[in-house]
Amino acid sequence: MRDSEMGEDGVQLNSYQTFTFIITMPSLLTKLAPFAKANNPIDPTLLRQIPYFESAFTDRSLWPILTKLAGKDGIAHIELKEFRPGETIISEGKFDQMIFWIIKGSANVISLIKGHAKVIHKSKKGECLGELGVLRGAPRKNDVIAGEKGATAIEVDWAITEKSPEIGESFYNLLTLHMADKLDKSYSKHIKIITNAMNMIHEKTTSLIEKNRTLAAIIKDNGIDTVQQDISEEQALGQAIANIRESLDLLQIQESHNNLKELGTWFKQKVP
């Protein structure tokens, strides 16, 4: 055997790596062959639409047999599912081991909040759904329904990880990459929420400061000394309002006097 050979995708392999590739891969394919009995396997190229799949399963020669893996009933562990708008993808309280990757459309995660169903998350193309329930081995916590334009998803029965340790390790690696991506996006989302909240607090604080300045100006214009009179700003504002009302009353009285005076003058001119 030569010291080095070119492997798949042009990657150079040393003698040991080449020998391992030749021996190990046929051995794994032979191990999986008895389970490759799916009645309607999907097109293996669809797996490429699952983000990070090519990173977790670098050897594409495995992809065709992965899509053929099935249980005793002949139902494939990897299926392509179409969901109509509003159709249920995951049901709250149900116990299963299905994980979904949205490859087209969207899905809404629904939760009961104070007795009302609320959309708490909108899943888009490339997102993974249902992984936490499967990993915890617990019933589903929320309903998930297809979005307004429906959804197309690749459904993976997690029983596929039991077919061989190698396959299980690769699928768990795939899930790890997805969960890390989710955490990163969630962190960014929370940072954005905190930033928006701080901006709102700043705006409200600025508004309150401006209102206090206006209040101080009103109090000053009305000749009220809050320090000497030992009164609060609320009391000072009340006093300022009372002064303004008093001034308005005086103006109204003065205007009434002027009107009466003008009426008297007019009357004298008209009456001989």
C-alpha cells in the first residue's frame, strides 16, 4: 500500500487512514443492512437541507442507507412530512421520540398563558423542533402547529440512534450543533431585549426629567419657594394650579367688568 492516497473529496489520507476507511465503512454498511427495509425511503439528497448534516455525516456513502433504516413495521426512521396550515406537528402531553427539521414554511409553538393559547415562538426554515422532549424522555410541553403557509419537515425517529453506536454518535453530534446554534440565537435575542428595555428606560427617564424641569419652572413663575415653605413638589404644583385658576378668575372678572362698561357706554349712546 502506498504511503498516502487521495480519499473522498480530494482529502489526502495516510496508509492507516486509508486502511481504516476501506475496512470500517463496509463493516458499518454490513451492520446496518438488516435494518435497511424502509417501504418508502426519501431521496438521500434531501438530508442536505438539514443544517449541519454534512458536518455530522461527512461520509455521503452512508446517506442512502440512513434513509432506508426502518423499524419492524417498515416505516422509515427518516420521513418527509407535509403539514397544512394550522395542522398539528407536535401535541402537548404526547410522548414520542420524533424530532423535526423545518425545510420549508414555518411552525408556531403554542403555550397556554393565563388560560389563553399564545404563540411563544415562530420556527422558520432550518430550525429543529422537539429535541428537548426527546432528550429528556418526557411528554411534550407545548403544541406545535404549521404556520399560515403550511410546513414541510424532515421527521427523524430517534430510534435510528440505536442502530449502531457510530450512527448514534453522529446524530447526537448533529443535535449538539443545532442546540448550540439555538443558544447563540437565544443569547443574541435576549441581549436585544435588554438593550431595547434600557433604551426605553432612558427615554422615560429623560421624559420625567423634562417634566420635572417644566414643573420647577411653573412653581418658580408662580413665586413659590418650596424650600422656605417646606412643602413637597406635589403640594407646590397644587398651589401653582390654584394660583393659575385664581389668575384666570381675576381675568374673567376683569373681562366681565370691561364688557359691562362697554355695554353701559353703548346704552348711553342709544338712549336720549
